[in-house]
Amino acid sequence: MSNNSLSDRLDKACQLSEKLHAELAKVIVGQEAVIDQLTAAIFAGGHVLLTGAPGLGKTLLVKSLAQLFSLDFRRTQFTPDLMPADILGSEVMDEDKSTGQRSFRFLPGPVFTNILLADEINRTPPRTQSALLEAMGEGHVTIGGHTRQLAEPFFVLATQNPIELEGTYPLPEAQLDRFLLNLVMDYLPIEQEIQMVRETTSPESPQLKPIMTAEEVLETRRLVREIPAPENVISYAVRLCAATRPGSSIATRQVQELVKWGAGSRASQALVLAGKARALLQGRTNVSCEDVRALFLPVLRHRVITNFRAEADGITVLQILDNLLKEISE
């Protein structure tokens, strides 16, 4: 493909991205970094784990994105009694009253959508959490011996409440690794919260206009993968991830002493792929080390597990990752 063709497609994608941000600004105040990273994840074809206290607008943000992308949206409240069939669907038996003949009919669950909001995913047991693994990793589910393809694009945004720990089940490491990014939604600055309260309590409710179709989202995903990544950027991403692994030749002393499990190879892929999406959103035709640094925490914060000594010393994963960024050179 010619550079001119790539440039033209990139310009179109950037224009659509600017329209998305302009429309979102009608209903979402602040949270620019979260919006940028969430949009990058959708364009990169990855899933997102969103952590934040109640009442920060997580659900509103996802519902608004679904409207702007003209995509089907489902929300599932994850509870302790939720079963895998409640997410994936199940087969029910129908009986023809005239002939007495019986047959099975499949009732699709909420996973058969474009954007699935898994609200408070850590409130449901691991068995139900794992029901999403195949859907998130392969884009299909297997029910009753039949493999059923999910709609494209398919995107999971799971939220978890970091405050309440009673009655919650930490996500298994295998499932955490399926999320491209782990975003943290924080409180708004006072000025922005005043603006948000003023706008959300007024009699007028802004109406969002659809910006992108499902096909345009898929085309943007293809474009993201075509953006070239220089060798030095790939090397930097791989070395950063390798430095989180105890036993690695480039792991720091802090990592050797305080980390139980480091990030796997999927993290290196996520850094480069999300970096490509970030470059596209900024109108650039190549990935830079700055993209890797900007996405290092969202990509790695849920993939590195500290040991008991780190917990005893009060050292967090974020502190370890911050130190790695300072110590690993480009």
C-alpha cells in the first residue's frame, strides 16, 4: 500500500477521532486521559478493565461511546449468584404441541453484542468470570458443543470497585492478562466537578450523534496494524516488559526482590499495538518510545504481581513500574 493511501486513511481516522472527542465532551466532563486510552483500546481491538470509585461516570462513558460508534450495547451487573449461562446464553427445549416433537433452541446471552459492560466483575465467582475468557480471547463461545461466533467488533469493558473488598473475588491472572489496558478513573478536579454538576442538573439533556459505523471501526483497527513500529521502539517495549520478570538478565534488584510474577509476552504486544493506536489518534504514521512510556502503566499495572515482602514493606506495583521507567533506557 502506498504512503499516500496510508496518509489519506490516517487523516480520515483522525477527523473521526476529533469528532468523537467533540461529541463526548457534550456529556463527559474531564477524564481526557481515560477517554483517549479507552478509544485507543477500541481501535487496537483490545479489552479494558476500568477501576474507579462509584459515581464517577464509568457507565455513562461506555454507553456514550456505544452511541457514538453506532454499536449494540449490553450491560450486565455481575453478582455472586450470576452463572456462566447468564452471560453466554443457553439452549432451551421447545415442544411442538401438535406433533409432540421436541427441539432445542439457543437463547443468546448478553455477550452477543458489540460492547459489553461487565459491571463490577470482581463480585462474581471465578467460574463466571472465566466464562468471558474464550469470548475475549477468541471472539467466539462454545455452548452445547457448538461454537458460536460473536459480532464484530466485540469489546469488553469490565469495571471493578476498589473500595469494597467484602464479597469480592479477585480476577484470575489468566483473565487479567486478556485485558489490553487497566485504566484508573479518578475524581475530577473541583472546577471540572462544578461544571459537571451544573450541566447534569440542567433541564436540557444533550443528544449524541453517531460518528462511526461498525465497518469504520473495523477499518480503523486494520489501519492501526498497518502503522509501522521502528525496531528501537519494539526493542524498548520488549525490554521494559522483560525487566518486570524476576530472573531476567535485565531485571532490577527491586524486581528480583519484590516481584512474584512479571509481565508475559502479551504485554509486549499490547504496548506496541496500543502505541500504534495512540499514534493514529494523534495523526502520526509511526510509533515512538513516548507512546510506549505513556501506555506503560495502563498495560502493565495488572500484569505484575508483587510478593509478600513487597506487601510487608508497603511497596506497590506502581512504585516498581515507575522505577523501571527511570532505569530502563530507550
